[in-house]
Amino acid sequence: MKENTKKRILAWLSLTFFVAFGLSLAWGIYEYRLLNEQKTALDNQYKRALNDLVTDINEMETSMAKAKVANGTSLKVLYLSEIWKSSDTAVNRFSQIPSDEIGISYVETLANQIADFSKSMTQKVAATGSMNANETKIFDDMHQRIIETNRSLQNLSNQYYAENLAWIYKSPNIWEKLGIGKLIQASAQGGEKGGDPKQDDPEAARKAGEQTPSSVRGGLKQLDTSLQKYPPLSYKGDLDKHYVEKPLGLPAGVIDESKAITIAKDFLHKVGFRDAEPQVTGRSDSPLGGFNLAFKEAYLEISKKGGVVTYYRNQRELNERRLDVPKAIEKGYEALKKLGFDLVVTSTEDLDSYVMVEAVAQDNGVRIYPDKVRLTVAMDNGELIGFDANAYYAYHHDRQLNKKLSLAEAKNKLAKNFKIIENRLAVISRIGNQEAFCYEFRGTAFGEEYLIYIDAVDGSEVKISRIVNTPRGKLIQ
């Protein structure tokens, strides 16, 4: 009897073990498949962004080439407008690919400068018919740089498909560690690991550009390094955050490295990091520059003057989407409040796994569009994973806002077929570093929605933007 009991117990234990093992195996397979599906979805998102970026840069270069040979005013204006549209779109693509935080800073700056310059020249050529000698020289210089950028991106895209490049640097396997097989060090070819190539040495930059990247991220950083051979552009535009000569919004005083670490800790704590220990990874001499810091997947830039965080990015992996856009906006407001900003959200762009949110300052109900902060909110948990306050600290200052036109007088400046939905006072950027105090009218005409800006001082029609509804949100053209 006892022997039979033992056999039954043993049988039940064996059965229980095999059932548990089977369930564990099934669960493991399910998790593995789910992880692979998420990875595939993320890879597809990156692939689309890279393809779109390559297309945008190619269209930008093509339009610049056409603008150089166009002699008629109408065609020149057409191609210049195409340039800044492609440039603006390209800038948005940079945030959608897994590039290193500092890996494409030069390329992104270049795209911003071209967008700004081409917008200015579109208006000038439309009014006067041509660019002057200095403006033509700047345009040619920009075109030369974008030619190299376009060629490098085309090569990187071809390598990605032909050689199945990883998105980020892969750690060497055991054979590579033993020296079996070819191992190309990322640090020698603009990859993510190791020190940067000598950016001040054109020959070093050229050699770095000749190496074959082992990842897309490495290729982008390699491209950025290769462009360092060019001297800084003489153009210092309205939208270019890196070349603001005298930032208007930085607080007084100067900080040291120790204070920068303290500021970074406080910022990281407010955005959700516990017991963060950021380390200084570099310095910047730009007008808004100071200290670059990193902690895990987070990267920050803190100004030496004033000691404020001008840029932050958390490149953690994003999980399944759980929030909607209104909730993301709510999370954005919460983050701004924690960081000490009293701003109003003006636009959002839904990019599936995250939402880009733009917020601007207000002065007695007047929207100050140049003083803007751009946020990136993760849609899996509402966490702030991106923060760009460069424009805010570059342009924020006390303004004397005195209008001469009444609202009724401003309305009379509008086209008769324009139906007003709402209106407000606003400050907007103009050519160069100028600003305009305007009445902003949102309304419809011919079945489409527009924003029209009438100067509140002289009554001139300053700017017209078209609002287009897209799956990602309202796009302003």
C-alpha cells in the first residue's frame, strides 16, 4: 500500500512538473514572440523614418540646385519654398531615428539653418526679385554641405539594406573578441563607443568618413563628423538655436561643473529618475552652451551662464502605447509645472510611440511664439523623454507691446471671404532676428483653415499659414 502511495505521489509530482514546465515554456515562447513583434514594429518605424529622411534631404538638395540656375522670380520663389518645406520636414525626422544625442547635431543645425535662410530668401526674392552677392555666397555654401549630406545618407541607406546594418552598435561576439573575423571599432568610424574623431582636423574627419559603419547610428555620427571640415556658416538666422550671439533669456551668473551636476540631478529627479548620478561628458562653447551630462539613457545640456537645462533626451526603449493625445498634453503640462514653466500648449504631433508638444509663453494673454519649449511625451506611461528649451532661453525677454490698430481695424485688413473662428494677439518671428506684434486670426476660406497675422502697429499682412488635418495632428504649412 505504501509502495503504491509512493508511486502515485511520484506520478503526480512528475505530472505537475511537466505541466508547470510546459506552461513556463509556452509563456516563454509567447513573451519571446511578443518581444520580436515589438522589435519588428520599432524597426519598421525606424526604417520609415530613415527612408523619409533620405527622401527629404534629396528633395532639398534637388530644389537648391534648381534654385541656383533659375533666372525668373516665380521659379526662384517656387524652389526656395520647396527647400524650406523639405528642411522643416527633415528636422522632424531626426527625432524619429535612434541617433546618438550628439551624433547628428551638426546635420540638424544645418537643416535648421537652411530652412530659416530659404524662408527669408523666399520673401525677399518675391519682393525684390533676387538675392545679393553675400546671400548668394551663403546659399552656395549651404548647397555644397547638403550635397555631401545627401550623398552620405544615400550611401548609408544602401548599406542598411545591402549589409543589414544594425540600428545601434552591436557588442562584439566571442569570435570577434578572440580576434577571429573582422571587427571594425566604432570609435574609428564615428560609432557610438569610444571617443569622437578629431573634429578640428579635416584630414581626420575625411578618414573617418571613409570607414564603413557597423550601425545606422554610427553612420549618422560619421556623417556629422565628416561635415566638421567646413568652417561655421556666416549666416546666423532667426531659427538657428546654435548661433544666437547673445541669448536674451538666460539668468544671470555663471556655474561650474559641480553646480551643473547638482542641476542635472534635480532635473532628472523631476522627470522621474531616482537617485540619479549624472556625469559630465563634455563641454560646449556655443552661446547657450556649457556642460553636457549623461546618466543611463539620459542626456542633458546645461548652460554655463545661468545654469539652466536647455536640452534633455531620454533614449530608453518605448513600450506599447497606452495613452491618447489629450492625456499626453496633460502630462506635458504637469512636466512643465514641475520644471517651473508657465506656458500654453499650442501644437502637438502624434508619432505613435510618443507625442511632440510645443508650448509658448504668454504675456497678459498675448502669445509669445518665439519663446517656445518643445516636449516629447512617451505614450506608454506619459513620461517626459524629450525637452528642448533652446528657443525659449535664446529669445525670452520683457517686451514693450503697444498696438496702434484696434481689433475692428485689423479685421478690415482680411480678405472678404475669410471667416474668422477665433482671434488673439501674438508675437511672431520675422526675417533675421526681428519680431512682429500681431493680431492672429484663425479662420476658414475655400473650405480650408488658415492662420493670418496682421501687424498690430502698421496694419500690414505679415504672414499666412495653412492648417492641414493629418493623422498626426494639425500641420501648419
